[in-house]
Amino acid sequence: MHQSFSVNLFELLSVHSNIHSKQPLNMRMYQHRRKSSSGRQSAVHLHLKDTDHSFEDSEELSQWSHSLEKLLASKYGLKIFQAFLKSEYSDENIEFWLVCEDYKKIKSSYRMSSRARRIFKRYIQVEAPKEINIDQKTREIIHQNIAEPIATCFDEAQKIVFGLMEKDSYPRFLRSSLYRLASSDY
């Protein structure tokens, strides 16, 4: 017997974090249970709205709990982790980390300089709109580095932010109802 189960991530996240606003997350997660040839309920499938990708949880989902690196390496794990962080109003770290990953790919020195200044204003400077939690020394070094930016000028801050996510956000994500829903065998 084929059963299907769908969860609107906004509803799940609002229950999870007591969000009261109706901000759409543009993501919907579907899980489908079906019987395997052995008759056992298995093969949970996830489908993220706005993508054409479905996958079985067995391999990719199990990797998410091994390390933050594996979670971030998964396109869909990353999307769910971002949704989780957004639900907790703590998405500045993952945003910064992703912006740094994109920044490292820039080849044009003009674009690099322009982007470095924008990153600094948005995430690094004191009282920035999405200020990340880094020490003053790192902040000052980055401020000096953006005068003549190179691909690695945000590396130290990115390492700090990764460490914060690894020690704080990632373990909370693994304990969250969102992760349990994604990884369970309903």
C-alpha cells in the first residue's frame, strides 16, 4: 500500500521555532512511503519545491549527520539547513559562508574589490546588517585586506563562522524536528 506524507516546511518550521509571521520559504518537502519488494516500509523520498530533484534518503540523508561538511556539500541538505537557520533567525553565518565560497571563485580584480567591500559592509563591520560573530583582530585584518583584496581575504572569518556553526547550529539542526522529519522512516 502506497502512503504519502507531505509537510509544508513553513508549517513545520513555525511549529519548531514559534515563528508567527507568514513568510514563505519557497520550499516544500514531500515524503512518500512505499513498500519495498520485501514488504517492508522503506524508501522515503524527498522532493524540494523549486527543484526537479527527488532522492532516496538512505545514502545522501545519512551523510548529513556525519559532518557539517557533508551536509553543506549536499545541495538539498544545504537548503534544509538554511531553512532551519532562517527559522531560528540565525542565518547570517551560513549566508556569510556561502558568500565567501562564491567570492573565492571571482577572477576579475575589479569584481573582487567591489564584492569584498559589499561583504565587509554586510557581514564584517561593527553593526553590519548581518554581522557575524568574529573577534576584533580578525575584523581589523579583513578591513586591511579589502584595500587590495585577494581570494583568501575572508578565509579566517569563514573558518571562525564554520566553527561556530559546527559547534552550535549543526548539533541543534540534528536534534531538530525538521531534520528528524527529513531522516525518519515514517
